[in-house]
Amino acid sequence: MSSWSAIKEFGFKHIGLLSFLVFAIFASIYYQERTLFLDNPFQVFLMIVNGDIEMNADRWPAIVVRFLPFLLIKAGASLKAVLLSFSLSYVLFHFIVFCLLRYYLKDRKLAFLQLVICTVPLVHSFFWCNSELNLAMSLFVLLLGFYKKNSWFIVGVLSVVLLWLHPLIIFPVGFVFALEIVNTYVSKKEFKSIKTPLIFGCAFLVGYIIKTVFFRNWYDTMKSNQFEQNFDVYTFDGINVLKNFFVESYFLFPLLFIVTVLLLIKNRNVLKAVLLLLFTFIYLIILDIASFHESNVNAFYTEVNLLIVFFVCAYAIKNEVAKLKKQWKLVIFGFCVLLASYNWISTAGFYKELIEWIASMVKENDRQIIRYEKYYHEKVVFQWAMAYESLIISTLEGESKSFLFNSDGIKFEQTDLNGSLFIASFNKYTIEEVNNTYFDLEKSSYTTKYLD
């Protein structure tokens, strides 16, 4: 074998490492766009000011991606280095899962399934990277790898972790093990053959019910109550549900769904196709009920929720893809790299403009409580994060400042408006607490401002 052939063979064998290198490069280039938006700047603020890693909605497994930036904060690294490490921590998490699947468990199919779901379908959610569902989906593939090896202790541990990461994980788990039961029964034609997937599926469901009933957090309770209220007045419209999926969602989701169904039918896997059709339709209805009263659902929320549809389709045809010739696999790989690169480059402008807008606003509105009017709806995704976003962005610019929106006309006590406090959506801090390391806010009284 020539040297060039050997290089090509090595590259093809370890193509996943190259993929994660590309992923890491993009995460490095757009580290500010990924860490100065909503939850991530909030977490950076808490790590700096509170001196600890905070949990969102009791989803404690997600703190793993905050260890590296927290260590850099404790080491006194620059704010830019902290943000860069935070962006790369998400990539590192997925990379470790991939390496465990590919090189420890030696399961190429699941390794590349995990690689695909944590990169290819991400557009806005590449920048809103803090979703616990992204982490849960990657970890679920790892669970499947250990399940195939009958490593029941690790499977049990990973199951507990998944239950605390995101409640929607019940849907991909339910689909995969329903599919496993169907596949096992069809191939062996005896009910005792489905014992293992049936027991695990039931055990996970029991764990999910226990977690949901006895260990609810405020966020899950709020979402559950909202779903129940929507369900009571929901007007079923299957046509609209399908229209939202096939016409209005990111084209890759319906495209993969159609290809998967057609491929399953072509290969005479009719039960698989029926299961996929039923699962997708029911799941889309559930998503529609959850957002029934919302006039505008943010793109990154929709993407993350539809990641489950992308996953079940990719899982259903992973064996067929594995049978393709090397040339076709390289074509698919090239398409995925180009598509993901185009999506991330073209979408970055929105988040870059948002950062620039906040930077310009905070220069003129330091310590202003701005009445949130319709004018700002195009720029501000969620107003609660503005105090944290503006503080960190202005500090990167060279001078710490902050402003916040008040959409509900909340009245602040006069003592809140003196120059000794930093006011944010969820708490108030003294200037001394905020200025302990990275920030350098001047003492300045808050005033209310109304803009047209």
C-alpha cells in the first residue's frame, strides 16, 4: 500500500476525529455568539459572582460542561478565555461520548449516529448550545452502546442521569425500545426473545414516572401546568400539524423523515415504517399542544424539539447506511460537513448583530430600567437575560455597564435604585459582590426609561 493510500485509509477510519476538529474550530470561531446569549452568560455571571456552579431547574448532570470555565475563573483567566472554554466544553462533552463509543466500545454505527445528531441538524441550536436535550440525546446513544454490551450497571447509572437531564428523553427511549421489541420479535418469532428490551423499557418508564411525580422542579411543573391548560382547549388540526413540520420547519427534518419511511418500505420493513409514522405524528401533536397559545416559537426551541424526530429517523436507518459503499459514505460525509458549515456561517450573523446591538445599547443606557415595548421585539429574544448579557458584553468592550428591561411595569423600591446595587431579573447584588474579580461597575443609581 502506498503512503497516500495509507493516509486515505487512516483518514477514513478516523473520520470522526476530523469531524470533531471541524466542530471545535467553528465553536472557537463563534465562541462569543455561543456564550453571550441567554443561559450561558447567566451561568458565567453566577460562576463569577456566586463563586459556584449553579444548576438550571435541578438538571444537575448538565453542570459537567461548566467545570472547565469554572476552573479558569478560579485560576483568574481572562474573560475571553472563560467564554472560549465554555463554548468548547460542549464540544468536549460530545467528543468524549464519541470516543467511548468508537474506541472503547468499538461500535462504529452508534459512534457515527452520535456524531451526526450532535452536529448536522444544528442551526440556531449550534449557538443556543446550552439545551440539556442536546446533551441527553448524545448520552442516550452511549447508553445504547453499553446496553448492547450487557453492561447493566453502567446502563443503570446512565438511565438515572438521563432522567435528570431532560423530560423529553422519554420519547426517543420509548421509540428505540419499541423498535427493539419489534425487531427482536420479527426476527425470532417468539415472545420470550423480547424479554430484555421490554424489561428495560418498563423499568425506564417507572423511573420516569417516579422522577416526574416525586422530584419535580419549578420549571417542569410550570411546563406541565401549561401543557394541561393547553390540552383542555386544544383544537386538533392534523393538517396544520403536518404543515408546520413539512413546510415550516428546517428542511432537513422532513427530508430525512421522508427518506427514512421510503427506505424502510423499500426494504419491506413495514412494521418499522408504521412505528415511525405513528411515533412522529403523536410527537408532533404533543409539541403542537405544548406551544398552542404561543404566537411565535423561537427557532432554536423548535430545532431542539425536532432533534428527537431526526434521531429516531437516523436510528431506524443506521444499518442501511452502514451497508453503503465507501464512496457513498464519503459523499454523505462531505454533504454533512458542507451543510453544517453553511448553516453555522450563515446563521452567525444574527447572533453577531445581537451582540453588537447590546453593546451599542448599553453604552447609552447604563443602569437604565427600560420599559420593554414592541420596538424591541425583533432584537430581544428573552428580556430576562439582558442584565447579564449587557454586563459581560460591555466588560469585553472595556468598561462594565448594564441595563435591563421591565416588561411588566414592576415597581422597584427606592432603596433598590441607589448606586450600591446591581439589579437583574432574578436577584439583586451589591456592587461589591459583582465587582469581586472580572467586573468593574461604577456606583450609579438606576432610573426608569421609556423608549418608543
